[in-house]
Amino acid sequence: MEMNIRERAKKALENIRELGPLVHNITNYVAANFQANVLLAIGASPVMAHSKDEVEDMVAIANALVLNIGTPTKEILNSMIIAGKKANNLKKPVILDPVGVGATKFRNYLVEKILGEVKVNIIRGNASEIGAICGLEGKTKGVDSIIKPEEVLESAIEFSNKTGTIVAISGTTDYIIKGDNIFECHNGVPLLGKITGSGCAVTSIIGAFSAVEEDKALASLFGLALFGVAGEIASKSATGLGSFYSLLIDKLYNLTPEEFSENLKFKIKRS
Amino acid sequence: MEMNIRERAKKALENIRELGPLVHNITNYVAANFQANVLLAIGASPVMAHSKDEVEDMVAIANALVLNIGTPTKEILNSMIIAGKKANNLKKPVILDPVGVGATKFRNYLVEKILGEVKVNIIRGNASEIGAICGLEGKTKGVDSIIKPEEVLESAIEFSNKTGTIVAISGTTDYIIKGDNIFECHNGVPLLGKITGSGCAVTSIIGAFSAVEEDKALASLFGLALFGVAGEIASKSATGLGSFYSLLIDKLYNLTPEEFSENLKFKIKRS
Amino acid sequence: MEMNIRERAKKALENIRELGPLVHNITNYVAANFQANVLLAIGASPVMAHSKDEVEDMVAIANALVLNIGTPTKEILNSMIIAGKKANNLKKPVILDPVGVGATKFRNYLVEKILGEVKVNIIRGNASEIGAICGLEGKTKGVDSIIKPEEVLESAIEFSNKTGTIVAISGTTDYIIKGDNIFECHNGVPLLGKITGSGCAVTSIIGAFSAVEEDKALASLFGLALFGVAGEIASKSATGLGSFYSLLIDKLYNLTPEEFSENLKFKIKRS
């Protein structure tokens, strides 16, 4: 099984490089540039479009849809629901990044509406965000988590079982939850949490993987791991956050599928 | 004639550095930061403003207007038309970047409306976008082209003759079309297509040149060539997309008018 | 007194690193990414949120509020006023960056409305912007200043005395005005003015300092000085604007409170 997963990771990255899946992002203006650049770096094709007048057409030609509530408005919520329903109809993967949910009542409302109207395949957030979604009292500092993934694991398993949604929790150890099945991902470095939009970027990468990998738990694992592996290598020669940012994009671009597969650090757990 | 063009290229970049033309961009939130930084790097002065409540005032003090439909809405369309008409009245150059036209009906509608209401001096797009505008069946992957400039050349010549608009088509070879006259630009490297907003950035650079060079076909050539020359030099020491991005901005800042003029690779063709 | 200020500068940066104050920015889409990254680099926590449906909740958990009119709309003005009033009620510092005021009637109107409805603790702008606010004829080139701080000093002192607002004017020498008291800050390099959003970024840094330093004139001085010191060091190894950008963020991240304190160049003046 483990060898099989390494093999699939390699194959998935090869497929992204070869097919260049189009990832449609309805996202925030802080991270949009970074998300687009990391998608290009890994070999995918980004498109950002949020007007209700075009999101259905864009979803129709896209291979995955990423919904990110980083700088949300009611108009964007409306577009997200239109786009999400279209993606559901066309059986295209929908990935939600619930940035800062728990921080404001409005973000709680947005996530509730989206989850009520759209079948979301994967939710990727930090522990505070996942806690807020899974019914725990959200403890968040703006958009940063102040609790640990381990504290929300039980609730996330319950949520995943009830909804059928994959829940990916970012942290020192990342957890990918598919009902009672759990993958742990041990790739990554603390510096990744110090550049803005790193969570948004990894969610977009998961979007790219979900376009080429049928198993959405594996797609989530691969996305988190690829970002983590590139971060590990980049951090070795970085002299600060600015150079780290450049080196991270360099490495996402240069990393071979073989290197990725070999450096993947994960564990399979069952609850 | 060729020597004359090299001389004008040198002079045009000197003028940008000396006069610092103000380029007003109504643009998308993905590339806005990059566009502003490349404009500053070449010596121009960027301003981004999109509210209908101020675009006329901003056009009045600007030296060129760049309209970019990367992340469009109906409100932004409205502002573009107000701004474009003002620029027409004041005889200031208007440059259109029809990002992703052909991908959605909404973008087709936007471009049709803009071209119907505003006299556009230059359109700069990839082959898919130009094809979509010039009446060919648009073949686009989100915002990326999947056809070659050579496939849309005939239609672009027809369009330019009919409308009087300069059409600049980006690709491995760039084509600048002014009625039956064609310039080819052979500067550039594939890496440029791998950083987000590179098309948007070069359109803004064309905006800066159009403020100092009367012949808008030459302004288009110079903009494409300057970006291409800087990209060629940057790519030599880049170790990936992140470092390429930094080096590209470094080189746009450092390139002397003489270096630019010497490295310009172009051909004059007549159809 | 001078030693006391160096000591407080050191302590203030230590406090930012230790407490990670949450800075809520209602800002523009050109500089948002840069502002977030510099805040993270110095140890603060950024959040961007502009919907009227959530700004009050966000202010409630933030430690400072930064209002930046770089790409303004009427909706954003409305949100700024709601957020600003909430911050006033909760006695949290409000910092205004009046980007491009004087360039359009709309920006003049925005600033007048904000100052009429919200108690602003600090205004940070270039000389053109401060001149426009303090009743001088605004001379601005888009968002760039074409006059010198020294030309608006008298008006700024009058304005500060009348309103009780700290006025920080950026330039070759920065001036921080608190009624009749003036600090000069001599840190900084011209390259800082050549990267987009550098003014916006320094205002966000002032926001972070204002969350940990009671004296808002000192908070302004420390913010301007920290950005300047990092810029000075970065410029030594930069090979252009791209590398300067990276090195600047590296240095903001690496600079120790001791280095900061030692490199602070300021003068205390009384008018």
C-alpha cells in the first residue's frame, strides 16, 4: 500500500506536468498572485474569475474549482454557490479553503451557506478553521490558528463521516481525514506559515492534484506533501522570508516526480 | 529604416526613464502588483484606479490608459468605458489586454462593448485571444493560448485594416500588425509564459511606450522587445520561476537604452 | 531622552515579535500581498477584510486598524467608516494611508469623509498627500509625490495641532509631527520608493508598532525607521528592484531588536 501511494504520487505529478489541468480559483486579492504562480510552477494552469456573469462558463472548461473566502463579500458568496453547483453538475472536484472561519460571524455564515448548497469534495484549513466548521468553538487570530490539529481530530472524523467530505488539516503534522481513515503528512517547515497565502497556495495545489487523482484523500495528501517537500528544500538555502519565497517557487518548478515521491513523508492511520 | 528603429527604441526608453509617464491601469487583482513593479522598474509611474467615481480624473492626469479584463465585473466594464471615452477625448493612448476572451461569453461581451464604445489604439493578446476578437472560433485554456500566432495572422490583418487598431500578438514570435504592415519581434524566452501576469505586465509596458512614442506599432514592438530582452538575460542566471521573477525585475531596472537597442530582434514585413 | 527612545524602539520590536499583534488592513489589491508579507516578516499577524458584513467583528479581535485608499470604491469607504468607528469605540489605534489624495476629487472626498467620521490616530503619506490633506494645493503624479516634505511641514504642524492627529510625512527625510513636536527620521534609501506599495507597507508596519507602543508619534517613527533600516541593509547586496524586494523582506525578518535600535537615525525637533 505504501509503495503504491508513492507510485501514485509520482504519477500524479507527472500528470499535472503533462496535462496542465486548469484550476479555477474564486479567491482573495492577497494570495491570488501567489496561488497563480505556484500553480504555474507545478505545471498546472490557473484562472481567477469571480463574476457571477462568467463563473459557470469558466467551471465548464476547468478541471477543478477552488473556493477561498480570504477577502469575502456577499457577491463573491453568490458566485461561489453558482460555480459550485455547476461543478457539482459536471462532476468536477470542489475544494474549499475556509480562510479565517471562526474569526467573524460573516465567515461562519459563508461557510454554512456554501456547505449547504454545494457538495464540497475537500476542505483544507488550519486547526482553528476546521474546529470552527466541525462545531467546536473556533479559536482563531484573524486568519492564523492558535490551536493544534490534534485538538480537532475527533470532530473532523465525525464531520467527514457525516458529510463524506475529505478534511485536510494543516499544521506541524498535517492530517487528511476520509471518514475513519487518516493520513498523516510529515512534510513541511515552519517558514511556510510565515509567508502570506501559503495556506491558500497549498489549497490550489490540492485543486490541481484533485483534477488528476481520483482518490481525493490522496490528492489532498499529495498537495500538502508537494508544498512541504519544496518548502523543506527551499528552507535550506533561504536567508529569510523573501529569499524563501523565491526558492520555494523555484523548487516547485524544478522538483522531479521522482524526488517528490522519494521525499514524501506520510503515515496511514485508521481511527 | 532598421537603424532608425533601433535609434527610436533607445530614445523611447530614455524618454520613459526621464519623463516617468503615468500609466493608469484598470486591471485585475492577480497581476496588479507585478504590473506596478515592472512599470516602476522601467522608469514609468503606475497608478491603479477602477472606481467610476474617479477614473475620469485619473485619466486626465495620466499619459496612457491600460484596460485589462483579467478579473472582470460589470462595474469594472462600466468604469473602463467611462475612462476610455475620456482618454479618447483627451487624445491619450488606450491599450486593451483582452485576457481570456474566448473563454467565457461574458469576456466576449466585455470586449465587444469596449471596442464598440472606445477607440482602442492597441490590442495586445495571445493568439487565442486575438483569434476570438478577430472573429475566429476562440480556442483558449482559461487565460492561456492553445493556438499559434501564425494561425490568426490573416484575421488580425483584416481586423487592423478595418478598425485602424494596432494588433500585437504574443507568442514565440510576436507579431505587431498595423494594417498591412507587420513587425516581427523575436525577443523573449518560454519562461516568461510561466509567471502569472506576464502578458498583463507587457501590456502595461506597451502603455508606457505608447506615452512617449507617437507610432503605436513601434510602441508595441518596443514594449514586447524590452520585456523579451530582460527575460532573455534574466533566464541565464535563473534557477527556477521564483528567481527568474526577481531577476526579470532586476534587469528591467538595470537595462540601459543602449543594451536594449542592441538586443532588439525584429523584422519588418509587409503582407 | 535619546537613549530612552532607542530603548523603547528595541522593546517595541521585541513586543511585536513576542505578541504578534493582529493588524486589520482595509486596503488596495496592488499592495495587499506585500503588506501582509512585511507584517509577517516583522512578527505581526496580518488580516485583510473589507466587507461591511464583517469589519466590526474583525476590528474587535484586531490590535490596530489600517485604512488605505489605494484602490478605493464607495463600498470600501462605507466599510472603512464602520470599521473606524468600531475601533474608536474599542480604543484601538486607527492609521490612515491617504494614497493618491489630491489626484482625484473622489480621493479628496474619501479622506474628508473618513476624517469627519473617524478619529484617526496617525496619518502617514508622502508630501503631496499630506499637502492635499492639510489644505495645500495637492501636487501629485498619480500616487507619487512631486513635492518635498519640507514644503508641507508648516501646514502639517497646524493640522496636527488642530486635530490631535499624528502626521507622518515620508521622504528623503521623514517627519513625524505631533502638534509642535517633530521627529526627523533619517533612515531609508531611494530604492524603497521604486517598489510598489512601499508606502502602504510602511503604514502597515506603523500599525503593528501602534499596537505595542502607547506613544503614537514614536510608533510612527519606529515603523518608518524599521522599514528604512531594513532597506538600507538590503540595498547593499541588491542587484536591482527584484532582488531588493526579496532582500528587504529577508532583512525585516532577520533584523534583531538590537540592530534596529542601533541603526535608528532620528532627531528630535521642536517647532
